[in-house]
Amino acid sequence: MLILIAGLVLFLGTHSFTMFRGARGGAISLVGPRYYRLSYTIKSLAGLALIIWGFHRYRYGGWLEVWFPPLWLHHLTFLLMWPAFISLACMNPAPSRIRGWLRHPMLAAIKFWALAHLLANGDLGGILLFGSFLAWAVADRIAVKKRGDLGAPRIGHFTRADIQALAFGSIAYVLMIVLHPYLIGVPVLG
């Protein structure tokens, strides 16, 4: 569990640092933009590797059940993951109505993903992992809003980018349902 916690602290801590614009600007001024980006990438990848390794060790060595989610929450998880993939597919910078609704599609995708998985996982590791990501995404969205970043502009009509986001997001959603047992080790269906 400590490896998972260390990974979450490193990954989410690195990403949280960007919320503090003054400190971030000072760090970039001190080391330069290229070294800052390289350092950010290395810390993020190391944190992600620790999260994956730590969660894997936890799942196969120290599972702690906190509560047992009812079956209907699993169905709700299944439902919430579709907009998570649609949100992720809206990362294309082309103007779209869905992107305008979301304002910050990546943060919306993380919130959908984390909430969906938090509802379906009643174990301590799952609560820690998905709860941390959800809390971070909410905090980051608040920070983005406070600094005046409105995100994607709202438009009044659907565009080609909306159709592409719906298509690619839906295809990725179906692929993840099929590949989830192989990539994550947990079957989604059945």
C-alpha cells in the first residue's frame, strides 16, 4: 500500500504543482522551460509506474474490503464510463459543442472515470486510488476557474468535431470493455 501512496503523492503532487502559478513560474524561470518539462515528465511517469506497481501488489497481496457496493452501482459505473471516453475524445482543439459544455475535457474525463470506479470499488486501495484522482480533479477544476481560465468556448451548434468525439469515444469505450480483463485484470461484463 505504501508504494501506491508514494505513487499517488508523486504523480498528483507533480500535477498539483501547476495549480500554484507563481511557484510554477518561479521554477520555470530557475531551471528553464525545457528542463522543467523534462522534470515534470519524469516525475509523472515515475509516479504513474509506482501507482500501477503499488496497486498491483495491493490487489494480489493485501486486499482490504471496506464496503460491498450493490450491483446497481456497477451498472452505473458502466454507464458513467461512456461520457468519460467521450470527454477524453474531446481533447481535439477544434471547436465543438460538447467541448464547450465540458470546458476542460481532460478534467471532466478524469472526474467521470474516478467517480465511476469509486462507486464500483469498495476496497481500501480502490477508494484511495480513485478517491485521490477525483479529489485532485475537483481541486484542479476549482484552481483553473479561480485563475480565470474558462476553457473551451461554448458554441450553439454541433460540429464535425462533436461527431468525431462521439464516434472515437464510443469506439474506445467498446474496446476498453473488451480489453479491460486483459489490460486491467478485471472483467467488465459477466
